[in-house]
Amino acid sequence: MTAVQFDAANGRLHLDQAAFDQLVDVARGEGAGPDAAVLRDAGVVQGDDLHPAVAEALRAVTEPVCRLRLALTDAGDRLKTGDGWLRAEEAALLLDLPDPGLRDLVTVPAELVPAAIARVVRLGPRPRPEPEPLAIGAAPVSGLLAAEPDERRRAAEALARVVPGPWRAWRAQMAWHDPQVGLTGRAVQVVDAAPGLFLAVADGEQGTLWPTTPTAVWRLLILLLPAGDELG
């Protein structure tokens, strides 16, 4: 069943993926589908137009300069995802909510996307881990945030052998089209564990957890945004 919860006063919009896809169709002028009625009932779509509170978000979705993909999981195997679309000045973020199937659509200034990511992943003060990198193999690094539950479970078991205590893992990946090289981007993957923060890096068949700090991770989040010369 399609679900939509809209607060016009603050522009907060909770909806499932089917309703979001229909909202994108409306924003592109592709006409109303079977889920348009629930969007109109909630006030998100008025006639054939978008409510002003969501218009900027949908403009970013339909005319993005670059795309963001977030994934988060933990030792309890709870996988959450997020999508982002950035234009020159505004960005739209679509994030999983605790309620199964519901997602939160928000609009933020494009330059504040790193701060929005930091809030989602709960970046903050952490202990400083021992300086030696930890080898865990490439498969555990790539598998921690895989869509397949069995792959995540195997990766988590490998991680538990080298990182004690509870942990969370997340990846933020930005992609855009560079006129010189084509589709490109940058990504950062972090394991947030009891000893501290680690950058998870896979190189061929080798996977490594590199000790890091919240400040260093924050700088990497800022660097996810493309520079002007990377966009042409």
C-alpha cells in the first residue's frame, strides 16, 4: 500500500518508494499514475503542480549535477540506505526511516550535504585507535554493506575477528560526470567501532582498516563534493 505523510508547514515528507517514484514522474511532467491520488490527498501534488515546499527537492532530483548514495549497517544487521541529488545550490536527500518501507525526503543547501551526512552517520568524538592498520581481506570490506544478507553476515563475522565490541559501518559515495573523464566520483567507507574510527579500503584482494579520526573523516566528507573544474 502506498503511504504518504506530508507536513506542509515545514515541508517534511515521508513516503514509500512507489509514491516517490510517482512524485518524480509528476515533477518531470510525465503524467499521473496510480499513486497520484494519494499524493493529491496528502497535498503534495496540487492539480498538476508540486506543493512549493517540495518543489526545490524535486528540481534537484530531476536535474541533478551529481548523485549521492548512502548505506549504513551494524552488528545487528540493520541495513539502511539513502539517496541524494545535488544541483548547484540545493540538494534533495531521501533517507530510510525506522518504519519499514518509509523514507524521508528533505531539502538542504548543497554545500551542507557533508554536514547532513555527518548527522546521519552520527559522526562525533571517538577514542583514537591504535595506529597500526588491520588487514581483513577485500571481501569483508565490500560485503559489510552488501544488499544480500548472507554476504553481510559473512563480512560481519570476518570483521568481528579483528575489531572487538559493537560496531557500525557506513559508506557515502558521490558520482558525477566529468567532461574530461566521463562518469567519476569519490567514496568514503568507515567502520565505527569500540576502539575508534577506521577507513575501510579494498585494493584488489586486500582489505585494510586504517585508523582515523573524526576530523579526518569530516574532511573526506567535504571532499566528496566535486570541485568546479571537475564539472566542466
